[in-house]
Amino acid sequence: MSSVPTTFSKEEACMQFSSITNCDVSVSEFFLSEVEWNLERALQVYFDQPTAGGYPQQRGSGTTGDNKQTSSEVEIIDLETIDSPQTSSTCFLGPGQGEPCNPRAPTLQDKLESNVTESTYPKETKHQTTADKSKSLKLVTWNLDGLDEKNLYSRTTVACDVIQCHEPDVVFLQEVTPSTWEVINQRFTNYVCLQSNELLYFNAMLLSKRAVQYKSHYVESFETSQMGRNLLVAHCTVNQLPFQFMTSHLESMKEHRGERVWQLMRCFDVMKQADGNRVVIFGGDLNLRDPELSGMGGQPAEIDDVWELCGRPIDAKFSWDLVKNTNLQMGGPFKPRCRFDRVYIRQSGWRHTVKPTAFKFIGTEKSTAADNRYPSDHWGILTEFQFNASLLYDLEIQSLD
């Protein structure tokens, strides 16, 4: 590919990449931004398989011998490892490679056989009793892909259906637009609905009037963001206990990793600086690559990754997954997948208040109402937390005194 120029404007590079690969512009932007807009390198990553040097070579129709593989099988490529494969928790996987580089991770066959419908929303809602609900907290975070105008109204309606099916107490939303915000407000009348601003797209938070007592909220703008990104923070009580809920959509594209890491560090600072009696839960589309988190020394010691606390479920790892989610069309065999959407928790300083007990994906079924598309190009995340029973008992006794 030496004849392919490596210096183009971003628009020209996207057009060239899309023309060669027959990909959507969004997919072209993703591959190009991962390699600093180097067209030749992006095409190499897209068309090739992993080699010992970390970059792919042309894929054949399959392998021979005991480890047979057909050309119809999907290859999984995790672009988080391009810059720092030694620091990432994931790796390039290709035909015949067997075990992934991380011994704690599943094999390629395990990943291909993981069934997304196991994490989908239930066919029949199992209603909890009021007593059960008082002992748990359900939270959803979801990037609704409001910038994709195709089937936007119907996709948003389906997303609302999925969310309401689970009856969450708190909902974090990203990429909400003015038109989809109208739909959301009409559907969630039993929630306090907060938005971070009134721009082209923004973050939002929904707080159940039944389970959550809303106190106040504020928005902190990221002044150096080139995309108008910010942090939405709400102070509430649940079961008489103080909580701080936070959501954000951090800077997109790999070329903005410096700004994104600064934004993440600021979010962690806000979590750490919160009143010690508050439980702080922060989640959203963080656009985070594992090497970026490793490069800043990981999250602070007092802050935990909820996915990790729940046992690192492999079927709830990659929330932006072009292997399974076909809303973004990509020609060719290579499909990127990333853990962009995350949830973090900082427990209250004086006593462990809640324990994460579930972490799963929702919105994993196509809808005929949305022209047989998924509600979003991201999976939604549903988390559940159980309250410390002895703490609730103590509070109940105190309230009777």
C-alpha cells in the first residue's frame, strides 16, 4: 500500500477510507482516529490480521489442519491495543490464534459463542415488591446515539420501552438531542428529568420520584472541550441515605485522548471531593481506552469499577461492539469492539452502603419498529446495587426514636 498517501485532510481521509472499505463515515472516523488519521495505517489495520509485530496481514479463506476456520467466521479486533498492547486488558484476536494474550480472558471461541440475548431485557417483566425495591437500587446508563438521524424517533421510543421494562431508579443518558428529549420527557413523567444543556446534543439524568428524593443538581463544563462536553451532577437521597449521581460523555475520538484523560481525572476528583457520607456513582460513555486509564495510573484507590466488582462478565464487556451490533455498517471481516461505557462507585466513607450485584447489557435486540435496527449503536448498561441491610435497620430504628 505504499502508493496510498498518508497525509489527507480528515474529510478527504474519511472519503478515501469509506470508498476503499465501503464503510460508514462513522466507522471510517473511528479507524482513522485510532491511528492519528494515518490513512495507510488505518487501511492496514482494517484489512490485515494480527502478526507478531502487532499489525495484521491479509486474511485468507481459512486455516488448515486441526484448527479449521471458515471464511464466514467473524474476526474480532480490539483497537484499544494498537498503541500499548502490553498495558491493555484485551488483545488482537484472529483465526487460529487460540488463547488471547490475557490468560484471565476467555478464548476466541468463548467470545464468539457468547450469546448477547442472555443479557437482553426480559420478555416478561418480573415486578419486585415494594419491600424488595427498598433494599436495592437499579441504574441504567446508555448512549442513545442521537446523532444518527436514521430511525431516530422510533429508536428512541424503543429505548424508552426497554428502560421502562426494567423500572430503574436512576437513568444516565448520553447523546440526547432536543427532539429525543421531548420523547423522553413525555414517557418518563414519574421521573425528575435533568439535562446538562440545550445544545445540539447533551447528557441527561432521570430520577425516579418513587425511589429517589431529588435535592439539587449542577453542571460543570469542561472549558477546554472542543465538543461542548460537561459533567452533570445530582445530589439525592435513597432510603434516607445521601447519594451523588454523576454522568458525562467524555471527549470522542482517539486524537482527543489528552482532553479525555483530563476530563476523566476531573470526574474522579469530583467523586473524591464529595461529602464523605455520600455514595457517589459515576457512569456514562467515557470513550475510554484501557491504555489511557493505565497511563494515568488507573482509577484512584477509593473508586471501584462496577464491572470489575461484578466479576468482569465477558458478555457485558464491550458496550460498543460492531461484532454484534450492526447499526453501523462495515464492509469487510474486521469488527472493532470497545468498553467505552463504564460505571464507577465511591462508597461512603463511614460505612459500606451498597454492594453491586448485577451488571448486564440491555437494548440487545433489534426492533421491527426501528426498521430492524438496534435502539442504539451502544448497548445500554443495567446495574443493580443491594443496600447494607444492617445499615437500613439502624436508620429505621433511628427514625422511630
